[in-house]
Amino acid sequence: MRILHTADWHLGHRLYDRDRTPEHRAALAWLLDTIEEEQIDVLIVAGDVFDVTNPSNQARELYYEFLGQLAQTRCLAAVIVGGNHDSPAMLDAPREVLRSLNLHVVGAARTQVQEQVIKIAHPGGDGPGLIIAAVPYLRERDIRKAKFGETSAERLTGLQEGISGHYRAVAEAAIAQRQNPETPIIATGHLFAGGASDHPEKNSYIYQADEHNIEGGQFPEVFDYVALGHIHRAQRVGGQEHIRYCGSLVPLTFVEGQQVRSVRIVDIGKAGEPTSSRPLNVPYFRTLLRLNAELDEVKQALRTAAVAHQAQSTLPPSDTSSTVLPRSGSPSDAPGRSAAESGGLPPSSTTLPRSGSPSDAPGRSAAESGVPCSTALPSISGRSAAESGVSPLPRRGSGVEVLPPWAEVRIKTDEHLPNLRQTLFDVLAEVTEASSSGPPVELLRISQERLTPAPASAPENKKQLDELDPEEVFTGIVTNEGYTPERATELLADFRNLQNWMNDSAE
């Protein structure tokens, strides 16, 4: 059977208070196309369907619209588990109705773990089928009871033991329900597994749980594949090919916007046989430009991005359907198929290489690879030229929707630059076509930093309020109070516990 492993959709997410719905709508339409083109049997969403526990009506509508159209595809079933950003009660509310459509939702851990075991029959009934041990994000209240007077280290040990114990229990329940010993078992999870990593600049609020919850070797051996979510960078865990994070569906930050997003296609046979899987890159429906350079370089980068976007926006439907790039990033992923059949993307003759493309160092931005930002901007991608008929986006032949790039700009200078925002607006105005309905690049954040080290007497660079997250503020307070490193670590652990408790109470 063929499984599509996805995670961390974060529907309803806002970036600097900007709505991401158009990007999510395009990404979900691409998922529907992919399910048809790749002949997917089972879809897995490994947590964080929504970005907040009380998502907007628009985000909920997008979710249910997708599920309704998924039920019209060839996909046999979907398994959706809750993440730390999700409300278990909200996800679970329609579970009985969704189950009738073979859409299985596990928002929170069940008291009876047998209820987390989902059996999926092989199409035609001539194969061993599949069992999924659907494990959602495990809150402390799901797996243990806090003990009065325990230290942070004791609590962390208790959490790790509770998580590994839950996986052992659900594995035993899956084995008990397996009638055919050849039926493979897949597990899901939404946690920070030991051995995994992400970009060091990622804000701590994205991972609102202790790191290293469970090591890769602690997952029961009976699992033929472990589909994980929570970390937004695709990777294997502990060197084991069958334990993987697929990454987030869209980039949630400008840091993530410099890396390729992906889902993972998993082909699974009989229990105990090696499982093969491959990544499938998700198109960028809006480019996130992260420009950190001197003023002249930033100006040139903005001009280049604006020209590239306008060139793509004006491509006629005939051009966008005849010239495409392979979506999966490798011709070998789809042997014998044309670019259009592979669901490729329409390029522009002026599009620049995307930082983090296969030719770059994996998982590194253009700046980290030593490529100047003025010559290595992310490419501007539209949606797939091949559409499945269930896509909520415009039908085939109606052209390609290309969303204007968003830019986060940090100017390196030792001088004060007055009217900096207006200066950059003027640069964009110079290359904006008269027929354009808006700016070809939208500036979401503009700031300055020193080009050379500051004198000892100079004030340190200050961040704007919306650039800070609660943990960063708390850490600064602890540092200023002069606590010892050991005490500071304990206080930070207590602060994270309080945050988790507040998030749980808000559901």
C-alpha cells in the first residue's frame, strides 16, 4: 500500500499578522492532486492540523473542505492525529461522522489504547492490509500524574517513561488486533525525538514541549514505519530510515522559507519487510525573502524579485501548461513520465534559483551556503499544471495563481537611515508595472543592524516587540537577575511547564 505522510499544516497561521489562507488553500489543492497522481491509498496527518487551539472559522472551513474533497478521491482512508497546537476536543468532535467516510481522527490519547488502533483493508481485499497505531501529541495528563516535590529532572524522566510506555501499550494493542501476521503496522507521533534537530534560529515557542521526549531506539520494533510530526524540517531519526519527520506543509517563518518543504511517500508491503520511502517537494506558492545585507544589495534583490514575480504573473495559460519543472526534484522519482505528468511547476525565464534547491547544501539557506542574497533569491512557484478536478483552486486552463512574495529585510549599516521604508517602497515602485494591482513584493518587516562591531559604550540592538516570544523575554529576565546556570535551567523548565499548562487549560 502507498501512504502519504504529512504533518504540521498549521491552518490559520499568521506571519507578522498576515493571513496565510491563500498559501494553505493552494497547498491543500496540491495535496489532492498528488493523492490522485501518486495513487495514494492512505493519508496521514501527524499533528498540528491547526495553528491555534481555537482556529478561525476560515481555517475550519478550509479543513472540512479538504476532507470533503479527499473523500471523493481514490484515497482509501485518512488518519489524522492531534498536535500540541490543536484542540483535542475540537478535532474529536465530528470523529464519528468522519469515520463513516473512512477519515479517522484521534485528537487525544484514549483511556483504552485499543481505540487508537485503526485497521485499513487492502483494496480488493487481496492483501494483508494495514494497521495504524494512531498516537497524537501526548500531554502530561495523558501519560502520568505529577508528584509533589519532584525536581525538573525527575519530571522529565517521568515524561519519557510515560511516552515510551504509551507506545509499548499501543503496539501491544495493535498486535492483539492483527489477524494476519503479514499485516504491517505504522505508528504516528507528534513529539521531539532524541537525535532530531532543526534550524538554530527557530523560535522556541514552536516547540512547546521538552526536547528529546523519546529516542529512536525506544519505538517498538513491531512498527514498520513511524510517521512523525512536530519538527518542521524533514529528516530521519537516529539514523533509522523508517522513523521520519516529513516536515511542515508550508514554511511558518522566514527561516523556514529558505528551505524546501516536503511530504513523504511511503510504499509498504508485508510486516517485517524493508519499507521504501521518498520525499516529494511541496511547491512554494508564495516566496518568503529573507534579506540581510547592506542597502544597495537589498535594493537590487528587491528589484530582481519584483521583476521575476511580474514575469510569472503575466504568463498565459498556454505557457504555464507547456513548460514545467519536475515537482519531486528528481527525474528518477517518476520514471518514464513527462514533467507535466509529474505535476511540475511553471518556471519563469527570469526566475532565480531557489535557495535550498538540490544543488545547495541540504537544509541550508543561500546565505549559509555563501551565496549573496542578491543572486540567490527563492524562486516564485505557482501551482501544479496538472489538476485533478477536486481542487478548490481554478480549473485547468485558467492560468497560474502566483502570490506576491513577502520580504523580511534587515539592513546592515553603521549609520541611521531615515525614511528607510519609503526608500524601499520607491525602489519597488520603479519596477512595478502600470497594470499591477499592488506591489510586486510586500515588505512585512524592516529593521537595521550594525555592519561593524559596536563600541562598548554603544547601546545594544533592540528588537521590536512582535519579534520577541514569551520564552525569550523570560530568559532575558533570568539572565539580568544573575541566576546561576543551574538555577536558570530549572526556572526555564518551570516556565515551559507553566506555558504548557496554560495552553492545555485554554482548550
